Amino acid sequence: MAKILIPTPLRQFVEKKDSVELSGATVGDLLAALTSQYSDLRRHLFSDEGKLRSFVNIYVNDEDIRYLSKDATPVTDSDTVSIVPSIAGGRHGS
């Protein structure tokens, strides 16, 4: 099973786990299995149209899936998938 790393802001939707191990042939399969198991997580990762939100980045090992085959990127049991939401904000000015 591939390991999916869950970022701190999303852990509240996966029983406070920092990672989840699931089976799937592609990143899309893994994300479908993840959001099927933890349905509250779905709205944080996907739009109402079912598209991965633009501020959610997914990496297989250290490779951004946007530069691979997106959600069709193949995964193996030895892969680590990271969910990395973009963070905006901070202090404006000084």
C-alpha cells in the first residue's frame, strides 16, 4: 500500500492521523479511496465539480504530479504521496 502524508491542517478530517496507507494504481485511485474513507476531507481537496482544487498540490515521492500525469500518475506500494495545500497570508508591510 502507498503511504499518503496528511498535512497538519487536514488531520482533523482523518482521525488526527499524520499518514494513511491505501491501495491504488494511480494518484486518482488513492485520492478516491482516501476521500471515500474520510468523506469530510473531500470538500477540502476537490471542487464541487470533482476537480482537485488549484491550491492543493500532490507529490509522488518528491515529484509534483502536475508535471507527471496528474491524477493518472501511477503509484506503487513503495511510493509516498504528499498532500501539500498552498499557504497564503502573512504580514503585509512592516
